[in-house]
Amino acid sequence: MPEQPCTGFSDCPHEAEVSVRRRQRILPDVPIFHLLWEIPESFGGMTTVALRRASLLADADKRRLDVLTLSPDLSPRRRQRELSRDGLISRRVRIRNLWEELRRSSDSALARMSEGSPASSHSDHERTPTTGRTDYVLTGDDERAIQVARFRSDGTLLLTDRHDVTRPGQRGGRRLTLYASGGEAIGQWSSATSFYHAWLRCVIGTEQSVIICDSAFVGGLMHAFRSPHGSLIQVIHSHHHAPESSDTESSALGPPTPGNLAPGKLPILTNADRYDLVAVLTERQKQHLLDEDIGSDNLVAIPNPFHGRASTAARTRPRGRGIVASRLSGIKRLDHAIRALASSTSTTSTLDIYGDGEERDSLADCITDLDLDGRVRLHGHDPHARRHFARSSFSLLTSRAEGQSLTIVESMASGCIPLAYDIDYGPSDIITDGVDGFLVPAGRPDALARAIDTFLALDEQQVAQMRKAALETSQRFLADTIAAKWADALHRVVSASPVEDPAGNARISAHLVDVSPVDERVIFTVRVDDLSPGAMAWAKLALVERHGSGYLRLPMQVSSQEHTVLLHGELAIDRLVAGSFGVLDVFLDLRVDDARTRTRLEAGDRPEPAPIGDLEVYATKHGNASIRRAG
């Protein structure tokens, strides 16, 4: 694998082996990229899974696979050496970084990146140096960046990033300007997102490619990304709803409120149709997304794989030795695991907790308060913590929510019996209660304590049978099985037509014809002009909270009239009221032929707001339909 990063974007060679047809290929013969913001020195589950998947796919076909990163603080070659040394990535995986490559790129490569985004006559370095060995950042009174300048290794100016375009010295407006080695401005963008997109289009070049994005933050920047040669898969690693706070427990969070999406995933979930494929980790979450009309026909469920080998025989180990491998955060509710051990009738059982996080001090206090010093041990971060499952008898999972909880599979693969809260998502998709583990009512440390007691009371033959069953269950998540599922998804994306460019929405005109409360429901009628009903695969009305995380969609039924298409859909008024939403803007989402598009719904000819209980549908100053509280 080459040591130097590619500096010519689409000109960089994909190794000679890419052009060689191998005998047992399972992946499509196109470049496959993984996309992350960064790879920090200490990272958690999402980054681990992304790097493991990249390694899995690279090794499956004995091909190179690139992980693309956008953080300006990452040294890709150093990080690659460290990850390879620690066995965390395959030697076929190469780490690449936007800023590293820009600094090494030729002027011609930078010019290609800037095509379609020419620089104006603006001078963007009045208050910044034009040469330097380290990047320059000018901050305002709130310590946020106002102007940034980035330099090449030879000290020449590479890029200026103005956050004060509207009024110099105060944040407002943005402009990024790219400079050739001689100092002349050659490219300019009004947002960091469009700048990142330009680089990615150059990375892809003219070769059909697939980008797999795992980061929720980066994924939120990618829904508008378009390339005639690139397809985009977004992976969702955790619950899609925002939790409610609980007044009774600081570490416990209540169930999610329908319609309120997780803020960190809001740009992804409200634009889910714009990705070529959205991958979740369990069939249960996929079905929930479909039932809630958040997702559509581009959803797929692919579990995270277990990397390694399942034990061939159940190892003997102290029955009372428990383990948790998790970051120490409130969402994991590890105080529940500690309190469960304290409530257990066993006075000799122990719990080893591997991980670090902001809850470490409070957990240490909890251990001391419950007089469990010596029985519960906080070991801190251990990159190989999961190896300790083989020496432990049972594991505990007390999270409020998970995307899948791969630690359950890893525990099972070592014959370590999982005792898990029955939460969304993962435990019930993996564990058969009483057969290969235990499912416990969520948020109940007392019930978890009883499950510990039940497990400790089993005779040795019962435990051996349970460990054997756990090992068999883990086989469903072996790397080869999951690699085949990813291969199917990649072939599906490569063979499909590209998602429609959002600019195509201008061709569709949709009007709100009527909104009528009937009993406890509200019925929406929408007219779509100049569209054949036979071309429409489905239609959904989308209600998007203007300044919040509220999001509802409802399916629309099609009926035809001459020269127009009429759509009808209904929504329970309680769903609007229960959400306590602010202003909801109304959109129409359609699949027409092979394209999924979104268009703003026009309010039609209704001059007065239409009441819906305590709510009303009204026309904005631009003539679009929105919903707000009446009065």
C-alpha cells in the first residue's frame, strides 16, 4: 500500500490490483470509500465499527479501500500507522484527509476542484497573515472563529475561511477561498459543506463509486451531495428519537416522544429519501422507521459484525464474575448495573467495568456509597477490553437506547452470558430470554438483580447449555455473513438509478387544496400539477419543525383528475398536540419514476388560516403552507 496520500484526486492510481479481475469477488468492481470527520486518539463504537467494516470489505476482495476524513487536525499517515500497529485496521485500508491532500496537491488539481466555483475579486486575508508554518485562527469575544487561514508545508497560503463576510469582525456569512501556490485565488465557496462536496467530487472523479458515511455529523452535511458518478450510503448507529428527561433519576432517561427526532440525526432523518441507501443495524429499527413514515424504500438493515472467532467450547470461569464494556455516559446508565449488583443476594459476585467518560467520578461515588469498593472495579479505557469477556461469566447492558449493541454478540461469542435491558434496539433481536441470555424490563435495577440471582442459581449443566446456545447465536453475526449482506447492499446501490438532484424539485408544483378536521383526525388534500399518476410510486406529506426536532410524515393516497393528481392523507390530531411542536413547515415528498424528491407545499387559495383544534394551517409570507398554534 502506498505510503504517500493521493494528491491528484481522481488521478490517483487505485493500485494495479483494482484493474485485475479476481476469482471470487463479492463486492461490485467500483471504488468504495468510508467517510468520517476524524479518527480521534480514543474513539468509541461508531468509529470502531466503521474501521472494522472498511477492513472487512477490503480483505473480502483483497482490495484497497480508502477512509476519507475531513478534520483539519488529523495526520492521516501517522494515524494509519498507529491503527495498523494496534491491529485496528487492515493493511489494505488507507486513511486519507482533505487538508493533507490539499496541501500536497498541484495547482491543476486545485483548479479541477474549483470548477464551477470560481473565486471573486474579494480579498479574504486583510486581517490574516499570507504566509505561515501553522494555521492561523482569529477569534471573537465569544471565542468562536472569525477568520481562519491554512498554509502549505512550505508556508504559502492554501485557504482562508471567513466567518464574518456580512460585517468584518463579527460572525455572519461565510466564504472559503482556495489559493494556488503562487498566491492567486482560484476557488470560492459560501459554505464549508459545499467545499467538502467539491473535494469529494474530485476524489470520485469520473469513476462510478460508493461512499459509506458513518458519522451522524458528516451525514447531516451530505444529504445534498450529488455526483453523477457517486452513490451515498448513510449508516445510523443509534436510536432515531430524542429521549425525554426524567425527573426521578438523573442518569435515567424516559422513552422517546413520537415525532421528536434525535437532534444530532435531524438533518439525516428529515432528508432520509435523499440518500441512495440508509442502513440501520436491526430489522426492528427499520420497521419502526417505516411504520413512522420516516424512511421509505431506501432502507436496509445490516447488523454490525463480530470480528474474531467464537469460542469452540464454553470456558470455565468464576460464576460470579460480571463485566461491562461501555463508555461511561449517562445514556449507558451504568449506575443501574452497580445498583443491581448491590441488590443481588450474592455477596461475592464482582463487576469489572471497562471504559471511560464523563460519568466516571459519579460512578466511583456510587460504588463507594453502596460499599462495593473491591467488588466493582473501574478499569478505564482499554482498546482490547472485549478480550475480558472470555474470563467473565456474565455481562450487563443497562443502556437507555442502542443501535444494536455489538457488545452482546461479543459477549456471547466468548460464552459470557448477557443480561440486558429490553430496549430499542438490539437485545431482543439477539437474545432469546432464558436460552442464550436474559432480557430484563428496561430501567429496572431490581429486575436486573433478580436476573443475576437467577443466573447464579443455575446448575452447571444449565449454564453450560446456555453458554453453548450463546456461542451458536453469535454465529449469525460472523464477519463473512455480514460482509455478504454489505455486498448485496452495495450491488443494489451501484445498479440503481441515482437519486434526483434537489434542483429537480422546481419541476413539481404542489398545492394544499383542503385541510379538514374530522372527529379526531385531520385530512389533507393536495393537488400536484403536470404529473401523471402512473409515474408516482408513492407520496408522503412531511411536517418539519422550523426551529426544533419535530418531524412527522404521513402517507398520501392517489386519486386522479384531468391534468392533475389529487392526494389525500390523514393524521391523528393527537400526534400534533402530543409533540408540543413549534411552527411546522409542510412539504410533499414523492417518488416519481426512479427519483425521490421533496417540494415545499404551496398554501393554495386559502387567505384565512384553517383551524385544527388548537392549531391552524396558514400561508407564510411566501405563500407556503405551515402549521402553528392558533392565536
